[in-house]
Amino acid sequence: MKLIFSSEDCIIGLIFGVLLVSMSEKWFKIPYTKTLLMILIPILAIVIFLDIASEITDLGRHFLFISISILHSIFDLVLGVAFYSVFFKFSLPYISMITPYLSNLNFLYYLGLFEIISHIVWLALTPFNN
């Protein structure tokens, strides 16, 4: 149930993390980061839904591994919705509680590092997913 290959969610998640680090402007700055995030988040959401559907249909693997993967995907999805609520200035219950943190540059930096490291770990585990 993936679009092209099994690790596309990890690649898009890595790009998402790099854009978050870029928004913090700690190491580097990518021009038009906000616009790139606005384009990337819907793509990430589609891939996340496909990843969750794929995980649910493939229950033959270890339950803890599948659970952690689904929780990580849901975290990415909530993060994407939170960024959209900041970009388009709308409020959603529970999501609005985390949006003030998304303007903190240090928080963005560590959130971006978390996204990069976690998706690298998932990429490293890809050969063991079958």
C-alpha cells in the first residue's frame, strides 16, 4: 500500500526534519522554508495514511514494532496539522496547545533533530521490516 517504495515515508520525514532545522536557523537557512513545508505537509499526510494502512494490514510482524511505527506516524501527522494551524491561523482543540511552541526556535531545532534521527533509525530498520 505504499506509493513507490517501502521507505518513502522516511525520506519525506527526513526532508520534513531538515526543513524544521532550517526554520530554526541554527545551522543553515533554506529559502522559502515555510512554502516548502506547506507543500510537503499534505504529501507527508498522504504517505502517513498509507503507512498506517500498510502497518495495520501487515500484522504478522512484532506488535511493539508496529505500535511504535503507528505512534510515530500519528505524531508526524499531528505535527503537520499543528504547523498548518500556525501557517493559516486557525484553532483546533488539543492541537492549539502545542502551536505556541512552534514559534520557539530552540524547540524547532530539537524537533527537527528528532525527526531527522528518528527517520534515519526507521530507514536503518527497513531491511528488517519484512
